[in-house]
Amino acid sequence: MSKETFRNTELIQASLKKRYAREKRFQLYGQLAVLAGFAFLFILLFDIVSKGTPAFTQKYLLVDVHFSADKLGVAPGAGEEELSRANYSGVIKASLREMFPDVSSRSDKRRLYRMVSIGAEYDLRDQVLSDPGLIGQRKDVWLLAHSEAASYLKGQVSRESPEAERRVKDVQMDWLDQLRDDGRTRSAFNTLFFLEGDSREPELAGIRAALQGSFFTLLVTFLLAFPVGVFAAVYLEEFAPRNRITDLIEININNLAAVPSIVFGLLGLAVFINFFELPRSAPLVGGIVLSLMTLPTIIITSRAAIQAVSPSIREAALGVGASKLQTVFHHVLPVAMPGILTGSIIGMAQALGESAPLLMIGMVAFIMDSPASVTDPATVLPVQIFLWADSPERGFTEKTSAAIMVLMGFLILMNALAIYLRKRFETK
Amino acid sequence: MFAPLPAAHRFFEDSIMQSSTVFLTLLALCAISFFVGRHRSRLIGMSAGGLQTLHSLPKHYGYMAALWAGLPALFLFVFWMLAEQPFIKNIVISGLPDDVRAMGSAELGLYYNQVVSYANGNVDEAMVNDVQRAAAVSYQNLLGYSRGLKLLLVGALALLGGALAVLKVKPELRARNHVENIFKWILFTCSFIAVLTTLGIVLSVLFEAIRFFQNIPIADFLFGLKWSPQMAIRADQVGASGSFGFVPLLVGTLLISFVAMLIAVPVGLMSAIYLSEYASRRFRSVTKPVLEILAGVPTVVYGFFAALTVAPFIRELGESIGLTVASESALAAGLVMGIMIIPFVMSLSDDIINAVPDSMREASLGMGATMSETIRKVLLPAALPGIVGGILLAVSRAIGETMIVVMAAGLSAKLTINPLEAVTTITVQIVTLLVGDQEFDSPKTLAAFALGLVLFFVTLLLNIVALYVVRKYREQYE
């Protein structure tokens, strides 16, 4: 007997090492899993920030522009209208040729012209319009660089890679080097990115139209989803009788929360655009679709917030003779409001990042002008990101990442606000 | 491909202007009714011997008058807005010459759209013929009448309602109860919108899908092995009919979801176990929100990451060891989708592991089991149904996910289970079929709705089963 016990102890002791090793290993797997999550997050953010940061600066080239009336094709003393139609691109081309007189072949000339953005013409036009005395003069002007030239100046393209695989050719690199050595290049904060709408040229493309579209869309979403969501939550928490209809509503809300967002897009297309004939591509329809999508989130969080209000508040109000409705609107809702707002902000953040349903209702148009109202064709920031990511121009990659950074910035801001509200709510 | 539709947005601006005039008038009438109602109840109360003789406070009589003025008129207004355009369309079309009306409904619709665009000044005069010009004039006239009549009728109804309510004011009128009843109905309507939304989804998707199945037999759709929705432009074109076999899409969707689960389940589950059983409270309170950032990242960002970073990386990696990897491989899309779902799996399993009673944990530890033995032999078997439910929810997420696959998965449907090849998914096909200029009635667009129907029911089924399993599991330990 005692020998047997001894043997057991021995066995257990022998297996202990193995078991502890297994315990260590298991714990390690757990740590690795957490680490993997962190690593994914870090790689994702690092990738986007490192790709997007260069987009916030823009390169300019100092060109000795000769505003010759001849090249502009204007008569002396020309009116404003004639000046605005003058040939500014010809002036830029001629000035570039003067700066690099050795360039002779046709293809090299084309490469030379390609270093300056198309947008530079409009800059020159504005300068001449504000000061017609410039005509006939020579002046050093900072001109916006083409996105390809800028990519070399920013160090994104290297000379080592095979010339056939890059857009910036060796000759262009030589010219750019020469300009840089002469101190004729400059970088500045990219204000165009925030002030302009979409463009075919990466260096001119901006997110303003998309931001405005997002704003209008979210406005519609909030105006619809917030009151309806809160009212629905109030009904379900405070008034709903226990019956089949209430069960039906609750089941529907829970299911809607899990319906894929693209299905809401199909709903929007079939019902609001084809049946009610609302305008395509408009923030109005986008906002309606997104409000239906965020409604379950708002209802569920609002219900939780209303539930958390202590019954003593209700009983006190009812006890002094308030009606059920007065109790809810005068006493319960104000107490629950921080919680409701937290949920609504999180719902809005979801709506801000959503793009799939908006593709269905045509908000993928190429939009240069900011929408002025909820019925104008518009696009939103996530869809703009989608469009740029799809674009073959390499210059759009950094724009895409930069737009993502702006979008994420807004999301972080909204979530921080929600967390702040929740914290304040908890300490009360 | 992404050109905006030029038609009719000027018109909508106009109609919004007009609608807001009507709406503001309505608001003003409500406000007036409120003040008149309140004032009259005060007068009546004072003459009956003081305000305490009234059943309700004067403002409740005001609210009642405002509601009576506003609600019926609002219903009329909304109804009018919805009915206006179809109604005018019918009248205008019935006024057209017989040879025009003999056209098919699709052509007639286009013809009519031109009339409307011309009437709204969006189309040049040269684009339309004399008949259309005449129709445009009658359209404008009708629209003018309709708008005038709308303002008039809505205003009259509001006045009538307000006046009736004001006349009804008596000390014994239970205005407060009346107002609150109406309000309860408004609250109920708000919550009923959820039901209407589901109904709208089911009906819109179902109707279009049924029209699709009138062209394409349902068996061909469900069991066909080839998906190439190219429809002929001319009837005699080679390969005229597209093939709408759904199986390659389903296999592609499941393949990508499977890859996603291979990433998300181990990482999510193990992180949840580590954080809830091993980690200190402080470590947990920092780590969990950080990992949940992954859930807040918009899907379009993941799509960009998958298409421009992960997919090229995997292709180069594959090439360096001698494998041919498609540039839009299922592996890349699945991997990134897995990353997206990690926090989802993590928080679900966290809830479920925490729901296992502590007595089970303590009993096992008390018997001398190590923590990992307790987790593997006691906690996980006990939590298994719940975890399976959570994983089903995550799968339904993965199947319905759109942006990542639109940006990083392929377009052509290939029947394969090799994750290194490009496959396409249900959601990708819905987007490619519907984005761009399409006629609404072509089988291509209808096919998108048929896919939407399948998607809706598959995810619905998964969710119902998952929620049922999770609920049963919770009840077990309550």
C-alpha cells in the first residue's frame, strides 16, 4: 500500500515538469495571440501613416516666367475676359524651354513640360488678372510641380530602379537635380488637399467635396436616426406591452443589427431611388440608408441607457403626480442622455466609415464641386478613398493614405468624445 | 463608368424649396393653433371659476390643437409628395399621341424622362421633338397646379384641424390624456420602423429576384457551375446569354471566409482567454480597448491595406519560394478580413468565458489542475456552445463583408479552393453588377438582387442559429 502511494507520488512528480511546461506553453500562446493583434494594428497604422504623410507636403518649382504678350496671345490693354482665356500653358512651356535650352527632341520637351502641374496655369492666370502690369515682364514664380516630379523630389522614386518601370525618366531627374541644386525647389504644406474637390491630377486632388458630402450625409442620418432611435427605445423600455407585436419589433431590431450593410444599399436602390424616384448620388438618400443602418445601434444603446436609470427617479416623479409620459421626458431621458449620446456618436462613427451601401445608390461619382445641399450629387470620404485606391495613377496612393488618416482622425475624435461622455456618466 | 446622372437634380432643388415652403407654413399653423388653443382654454377656465376647473393645464389644450392641426396635414403632405410624380406621369402619358403610347414601358419611360428633363431645363431644345415639347408644357402646367393645390389643401386641412380642436376646448376635456395617447402612437410608429425596414428589404430584394428567376431558371442559378453575367447587346451575338451559376461565388465567399476564420478564431479566442484568465487587471484595461481599435477601422481602409500592401507582399513571398500567386489572391483578402474580425471574436468569447461560473474554475483548480488544464478541460468544453455561436456570428460577418473583397478579391468567378488564386464573392458581384450605368431591368442588375436575397437569408439564418445557441448557453448557467 505504502509502496503504491510512493509510486503514485513519483509518477505525479515526474509528470509535473511536463504539465508545467505545457502550462508555460499555453500561456505563451495567449501572449503571442495578444501580440499578434498588436502587431496587426501596428503594421496597419504604420503602413498608412508612412504612405500618407508625404501627401501633406507639396513640391513647387521656381520658374523664371516670361509673361510675353506674344505667347499669351493677348493684345496690350486686353480686358479681363481676354486675359482669362489667354494661353498660359504656352507661357509656361516657353519659360521652361528657356531655362533648359539644351532640350531639343520632341519627347524630351514633352517630359520637360510634364514636370509642372496643369494647375500652374490657373495660378498664373490669377496672378495676371490681379496685376495686368505683369504682361511683358519677367518674374520668378513658384509653380506647382507635377505629381511625378514631386515623387522624385520627395525621394519616393530612386535612380537605381530600371528606367522602364518608373514614370520619372532619367532626364527629368537630371533637370530636377539641377533645379534643386540651384535652390529652385521648395516644399510647402498641402493646402490644396483640404480646399479642393476631386481631380484627375493627383497633385490637384483634394478631399473638400468628399468632406462636405460626408457632412451632409451624416446630418441627414443624425436628424433621422437620433429622434426615431430614441423614441423607439423609449417605447420599448417604458410603454411596450408584452405581446406579439413587441416581440416582433425586438426580433427585427436584433436581426437588422446583423444584416450586411450592402443589403441596406440594395434596399435604398430599390425603394428610394427606383420606387420613390429620389435623386441618385445624393446625400439625402445616402443619409436615409445610413440612418436605417445605424438605427439598431442607437436603439440598443439607448435602451441600455434608459434601463440604467434608477427606478427611484421614475417612482418619485410618478408619486408626485406626473404622467408616464412626463416622467419619461422630464426625468428619465435627461438622466439617460449621456448614455444615449454615447451610443449615437458610436453609431454616427460607424456611418461615417461606411461605404458599401453608398456604392449601391450611386455615390461613387467623380465629384469636383462641393455639394451645396442634400440633393446635389456628392460623394463621401470613404467612397473617395475607394475611388482613389482604385485609380491607376501612382500619385493617388499617397492621397488615399492621407485621406484615410483624415477619416481615422475624425473617427478617433468621435470615439474620444463618446468615451469622455461615458466617463462623465459613470462618475455621476 | 462613374459618371453621375445629370437628370433632374435642378428639379429636386426646386421641389425642395417648394416643399419647405409648405412645411414652414404647416409649422406656423401648428404654432398658431397652439397659442390659440392655450389662450382659449385659459379664457374658458377663468370664466368657469379659475384654471383649476380645467382637467389639464392650458398648454395641454395648446398641444392638442397643434397636433390636430399638424398630424393630418402632415400625412396629406407626405402622401401628396409621393403620389405627385406618378400621377402627373399618368396624365401626361395619356395625353400623348397613340403611336408614342404604343411603345414598350421601358422605352416610354425613357421618352417621358426626356420630357421631364426638358421641362426642368436640363436638356437642350434640340434634343426633343414637338410632341415632347408639348408634353413638357403640359407637365409644367400640371406640376404648377399640383403645387398650388398642395399648399392650399395642406393649409386648409391644418386650419380645419386646429379650429376643430380649439372649438372642442371644454373644462372637462381630458386634453393631457389625449395628447399623451397620440404621443404613444408616435413612439410606437418609431419602433415599428424596424419592422418596416425588414419588410422593405425582404420585399425589394424578393420582387427583383422573382423577376430574375422568370428569366433564369432557379435551378440553373443555384446549381450552375459557371458565372459570367455578360448579356448580349444584340440578340444574334455569339455567346448571347450570360450564365448565372451561383456555385463559384458561394465557394469563393466560403474560401475567403474560411481563411479569415483561420486567422480570427485562434488569435481572437486565445487573446480572450489570456486577457480574462491570465492578464492583470491593468494590462487588460489597456490592451482590450487598443485591440478594439481594429473593430473601429473602416472596412475601406482594410480594403486599401489588403490591395496595396498585403496582396503584393504575399505574391512576392510566394514567388520567392517558387509559387505562383494571383495578385488578387483569396489569401490576402481573407487574411485582412481575419484581422478585422479578431476583436469581434475576442469580445464575444470574452463574454462567454466570463459567463462560466467561478465554481467550476475553483473546483478544477482545487483538484490540483493547472490553469491551462482548467481552461482546456473545464472552461472550454463548458463554453463550447457559446463559442460556436460566436464563431457563427463572425462567419456571417465575413460573408456579408463587402469593401475588403471589392478592393482585394478578383472579379472573375473561378471554381477553386486554392487560396493562392483569385476568386470572387457574392458581395463583389453585387457591387460590380450595380455600380455604373445600368438599365434597371436588365437581367444583370436583377441578378444582383437575387444574390442579395441569398446573402440576406444566409446571414439571417446564421444569425438566428447563433443567437439561439448563445441564448441557450447563457440560460444553462443562469
